[in-house]
Amino acid sequence: MADDQEKTEEPTSKKIEDARKEGNVPKSMDASSFLTLLVGIFSFIALFNFMQKHLVELYQYYQSFIGVELTKNIVIQISINTLKEIILVVMPLALLVAISGLLAGFLQFGFVFSSKPLTPNLSKMNPIKGLKNLLSIKKLVETIKIVLKVALVFLVAYYYLIDFTKELPSVVYLSIFKQLIWLKEKSMILGAAILILFLVLALFDLFFVRYNYFKDLKMSKQEIKDEFKQMEGDPQTKARVKKIQMEMSKKRMMQEIPEADVVITNPTHFAVALRYDKEKEDAPKVIAKGMNHLALKIKEIARAHDIQIVENPPLARELYKKCELSETIPENLYKAVAEVLAFVYKAGKR
């Protein structure tokens, strides 16, 4: 019983789908932040000339008011134009960063929309429960991850900066233009190193988050059994559905009896109706079968439509036992059925 309660089984597709509906998805913040940062940097580089142009135009616009008396209308006009230019400069970059944030989430877990995380939950306001969450193992691991990430960034930055300072004695003798080029090169090297570090941390966090996510969703054997029962449905409902299906099948079967070539009987316990259309079927097909009351009904319909009824107890039992509806007869019964059909055709019936 204890083994049934241990969460040792991988989560089922239903368990994962239910978690997604509740907004519970494996989201790595480091992976999302890295993609957003990467898109932000390259977007800034790509839009730099555009942003510079508008900022210079804004500066020149301000210069045009030198010596002009600032009235209330002029101040309002300056404010409106300034706001327009700032929006024009910032909006493209902000949109690209926002799209990258959405894309980062989509790449991790696809499209998910759930209002459950927004639903007010009074239990979250419980201070005791909140304190337990703060002191949980999960929060401790998150804290250690943050400390390690910050430490690694500082170590990488410190290593490169110390290495750059060794070149300073020779750099001070360069012209200001070459010093700026040197500073630009070193800044790019440092930025690339930190970006690579962020990429490694993001990949690690992505795999770590997904591992913990599926670990938390693991199920016990009893939970899998309960879920299977739930998916299968209530036994009474299943019985009703099965009954309806049988009634529909019986109705279709009765409607096909008039097309039969012969009905082979026991004579009272079994009845099997056969049809043989040599142009469409390779062998005779069972289109109706039944026992006891249903057998009597099949024979009644057969008589009403002038269909030959042949008493052959061994063959009737074999056909009833080995053949399902709409199936052709097995090869070992070909000869026996052929003899019956020959008798029927010779008698001049259907």
C-alpha cells in the first residue's frame, strides 16, 4: 500500500494538461531574461542611428528656443513634442523587448492562457503559510542560485577588468581617439563574455526548472489508477452506453436480415443469417445472429421475407461462436456453408 502512495511514476498527459490549464508551466526566468537581454542589445545596436537622429533633432529643437520668452503655451508645446519624440525613440525598442519576452515563454511551453493565477486566493495571505514558503527548500535553492549567479558574474567581470588594467600603462600614451577605440573593444569583449556566461546559466536553469517541474508532477500508482477510473467514467454510465450501443446494433442487424440468402438454425437456440454477394465479397458474410428469443425473432423476419431457413445445429453453433457481425466466415467453414447455399439455390429461393 505504501508503494502505491509513493510518487514514482511519470506524470500522465492528462496531469500535465491539467497543470497547464491552471497556469502551472515550466518557466525558466533566466532563459526568458537572457533572450530578452539579447534582443534588447541587438535591437539597441540596430536602432542606434534612428534613436541618435531623433535625440539630436530634439536637442536642436530645444536650442531654437534660446532667447525666446517661455510662455505657458510654449512650455506645453515643448512638453508635447518632447513626449512624442521620447515615445518615438523608446517605443520600437520597448516593443521588440516585449515581443522577445512573449517569444521566450512561447518557446519554453507554448501558448497558455489561464485566469486561475489571477483568481484571488485568501490562503496566500496566510502569514504562517507565507513564512513556511520563505523557509522552504525550494526558496533556499532559489536563493543559492541567485547568489551563485551574481558571484559568477562578478568573478568574470573582475577577471577581465584585471586583465585590461595591465594594458593601461601603454594605453595612456595613445591619442584620445585610439583610447576610445581600445575602450570600445574591451567593452565588447567584456559584454560578450558576460553574455556567454548568461547563456550557460540560462541553459542550466532551463533544464533545472523542467526537471523539477516534471518531478513535482510525478504521480503515485494509486493516482494513476484513480485517473484511469475517472477517464473511463462511472460503471453505470458505461453500462447504459453499452446497452444503447447494443440496441442500435441490434436494430441495424434486424434491418439487414431481408438481404440474407439463408438463415441457419439450431433449430431453437441459435440462428445465423448469411449473405453472399460474389461481386462484392470474397466469402459469405454474417449479417445477423442471435440465440433463444433473438434467434426466434431472426427466423420470424426471415419467414416474412421468404428467406430459406436451414436446420443445421453443428454449423449454426460454429457460425455463432466463431463469427462476428459483418465478418466473412472462416475458411474451415467454406465447404459446409457452400453445401447449404447450393441447397438454397437449387430450391429456387433467394
